[in-house]
Amino acid sequence: MENNRFGQIEVVNKEHRHQSFWDMFATWVGANANNGTWFVGGVIAACGFATASVTMVVVGIISYILLALAAKMGYDTGISSMALTRASFGLRGSFLPSIINLVQFIGWAAVNTFIAATSISYILHDLLAWPVYGQPGGMKGLILGIVIMSILHILSTSMGEVSVRIIERVGIVLVFILVIWESYVVFKHVSFSEIIAYRPAANVKMSSGQAVDVLAAFNLAWVTAGSDFTRFSKKESSATWAPFLGANLGFFWFTAVGTISTIATAITLGHFDANNSDPSTIASKLGLGILAMLVIIITSTTANAVNLMAAGSALTNMTKRLKLTPSIILVTIIATFVTFIPAFYSTFLGVFTAFLDGIGMFLGPEIAIFLADYYLIANQNYVAEEFTKIRGKYWYRFGINWLAIIVWMISVISYIIFKSIPMIANTIGATFVSMILAVVLYVGLAKLRKK
């Protein structure tokens, strides 16, 4: 007998959902209350405090409205994010967004791990007089740091959604207490008025459009993970307002800390260097000590609990054999090896900004199509039984919605073109413009196809 099913998906029914508003709020605060967010804040410090702050608020609100929309899809259907892309990209076509998600969340896990491992090398320097990473002999501290962080990540995700919830509840309290202390120490070194008045030199200054693209790439990564967590929410408000408010709180707070700390370091040293946006470097140069390094390690663990669960979820959409927890362990091991990549480049900043540019280019159009299909084409009505049915509603042609793939490709190319147009690239950035184009093309052509 012919098998007419394309893999299986897990649908979490409403009677089995147990996450409260505060569980979900803590998850999304913890997702952004981390060293990656701090580092991004340091990168956009090259705009100056005023431009960086305004851009941060605008991009954060826009991005996390999209997160709330994606998160509601998880609450409505009980289905994970990458499984939901079967409806818009086709059962086989969903491998494209799954691969993008797998790569980007492994990348984010590696970014956070690398920064935390650098902090561990500073701790080993203070305790054992080992050279810090970046100095001759400093590689052994980095390697031990990566191993320690990878073990912590496996422990924090060992029971899937349950352990993620526990680590977020515990970690978020410690993170808040310690970062308040760090903010206090920063302002003991440099006054807020000095930070507001500071202007980077012309040769290092970043335009508002460049900052928009950096921040959009950072924030949009979470949109593709929204449903992975909100399908466990007991109430709709927990699945929409909690991610929106929690992600924005973590993002605003830690981006601001990164921006202020990097500017404070520039004022202290007498010159601006975006490479100093690394939290470990800032903590060391401002004399914040071992406790600050522990903050960075804790925030890496809380953020990567979300990153690795999202990557594991993407992997399960592409294979019939692996369940969520084994998938999470596998991607954690892969992320451990990926973490070593920045060590072979002259600066971590160059690898980080290239990674962000790639995320914005590929991820923005994918998200635009994903949301447009559910809200503007399907009118918030997906049929769960069709998500595994060969030659069913979401099979399209050979399992692929070629319209979604073609629009995605056009929009990726448009991103590259928009980045080369100064009027766009230096003012509003290319990311959201390419996403708007993707929505217009997809919705317009989808409605023409129905006629």
C-alpha cells in the first residue's frame, strides 16, 4: 500500500498546554537578555547614542510585532514554526526555511558561546594567570571555555521544553540582578551626559540604514522561532503580548547596555573601536571583574536554550527519525564545532557582521511569505491534517510551492540591489523594503493564481 504521509508533526492540543504568561515572558526576556544583544548594541554605537537609541526602539517594535503574529500562529495551530512553513512553502519546500533556520540558530548559538568562552578565558586569567584569548597562548582558555559552555548548553536543554522553561526562570532573575550592577559600575566611570554628547569619528560612523539592517537581522531571527514556544501557551495573551513585551524588554535593555558600555569604553580609551563592543573586552577594560564575566556566561546559557531548541525543531521538520530532544543535543554538538570558526579570523566583529548581513538577506523574505500566507491568503485557517498529506492541500507541485520559492529568490536579489542604492541603504536599510516587496509579490501572484 502506498504511504500517503510525509513525515509526522507534533500538534500540541490546548488541554496539554501549561505555560503561563510569566513563563512565556521570562522565555523571551531571556532570549534577548544576552551577550549577543549586548554585542549588537555595541556595534550600532557607531551611530552615536541618539541615532542608535531611536533606531533600536523603532526596529524593535516593528520586529516584535512580527514575532507576535508568528507566535499567534503557534497558539492557533499547536504546530512548531518550521512545520507551519509546510503550508506556505509546501511539504518539501519547507526544507528551505528549515535549513535557513537550522543554520542561523546554530550560528547564534555559536556566537553566544564564543563570547561566553572569551569571558571564561578572562576568568581563567584572573584565577590561574592563563593568557586571555587574543594573547599568545590564549587559545587554550578559549577552547576550555567552549567545552564548558557546550556542556552547560546540553544540560540546559536535556529535557526539551521543560528544561528550557526551568533555565529561563532561574537565569532571568540572576541576569537582571547582575546587569543592574554592571550598569551602575559603567556610570561610575563615565557620566550619561558624556555618553549622549559623544560622536564617533567620520571614518567609523555608521548610518541609520546600516543600523536598521543590523538590528532587523538580529531581531527577525526570533520570529521564526515564535511558534516553537507559544504552542505551549495556555492563553492567547501569553502567546502574543508576552513574546512582544518580553523580547522588547530584553532587547532594549541589553542593546542599551551594549551601546552605553561601548561608548563609555571609547571615551575612556580616547578612540572608538567597534571590536570593543565584545562584552568581555568591555568588562575587562572598565574593570568590572569576574562577576561581570559570570553574567555573560549566564546570559549565554539562557539565550542558547532558546536558540538550540529552535534549531532542533527545524531539524525535526526535515527528518522522520529524530525527535526534538535528540535533535537539540545533535545541533548543540554541531554548534560546538561551529564556535571555533571565528578563532581563525582576525576579528570576531568581521565574522559577526557578515553573519548578520546573511540573516537579513535570506530570512526577511522568508518571514514575509510565511506571515502573508497565513494572515492574507489563508485567513488564519490552516488545516492540521493536511500538513503531512502527500498530494493534499499543501503539496502544491511535487511538494513545493514554487510561487513562494520564486518570490523568495526575487526578494533576496532585491535585498542585494537595495543595499547598493545609497538613498535606501543609508536611511531605512534594505531588510524591511525587501520584505514589503515579498509580501506584495506573493499576495498579488497568489490571488492571480486562484482566479
